Amino acid sequence: MHHHRAIWLTAICFFSLSSNCHTNLLADDAANGCGLAWGTDYHACLDTAEEAGKLALLWFYDPLNPQANDALTKDIFSNASITARIAQRFVAAKLTTGATISSEGQELVLLDHPAFAELERSAGLAIVDMTEREGPLHRQVVSIYPLTEGHISTTRLQTLLDLPRGTLTQRTLIFAVRTHGEQPA
């Protein structure tokens, strides 16, 4: 299953006919005190992350829910500790839940891709490993966090951003243990 996700994600990334070489930045986030430079181009985000040997942090937001987006920006993404973690280890992109990409001459909704299935076409965060071009995790979705029940807490996001390298399954298990209410580990 993970092999098929890797093939699809690689195909989408490499065979895109409309890959944009620059990253468009969202001025409204800087104006809102977010402090993060969010790209708006999926391919440019992955390319930039790959060149820098970083992870790609993708925030899929629902444009029909500006209150939730503003709260996440104000309450979480304006936190200095979060901003520093993201700047150090990630290249960030803010994409609508309806974001499309061109692949092999067809427009595809990015959240329809099997690699993002756990988001169920809804708002959420995804992390793609772009750290090692020849590594087994290259271009793999390694973390998914749906935002269907409100937004993520600062503590949970810090945990998500600090997870060690690993597969989606490995990182999800580590995240579950580290954020469990009884603190088993």
C-alpha cells in the first residue's frame, strides 16, 4: 500500500505539467503576525524542501471556514516556538482543501490523492519527507493530522514537528504515545 502511495506521489510531483518554480507567499499571514512564510504552490514547496534537505509541512485549510483558519494562525502559528521549529526543519505551504495540481495533462484535486486519504478531503496538516533524495522515505507522507475537530494545540503541534524520522505508521504511533493523557512513555 505504501509503495503505491510513493509511486503516485512521485508521479504527481515529477510529471506535473504546470509546476511553478517560485513560491508565492501569503501576505495576509505576515500581516496577521503569523511570522511564517507560507508558500502557496505545492510543487515549489516540495522542490524547495528537497533542495534544503527539509521536511515539507502542508496546511490544507478550508476557505469556507475563515474563523478556524484565523484562530489557527493567531493561536498556534504565531507562537514563537512553533515558528522557530517550522523555520528550522520545514518548508511550509498553505493550500486550500480544493487545491489542484496538473499531472499528465489532467487537473487533480490534491486531497483526492491516496497519500492524503486520512484527511478525508478536509482541513488538516501533512508532512512530506524531502530530507534525503536517495532515502526510503523520500517524497513519502510521514505525518497526517486532521483538523476536523477544531485546531491542534500548541503542545500537540510541537510534538508533531519534533517527531523522529520514520514512516507514517511509525510516526503516528510515536505521536499517540507522546500525546496520550496517561503519559505511558
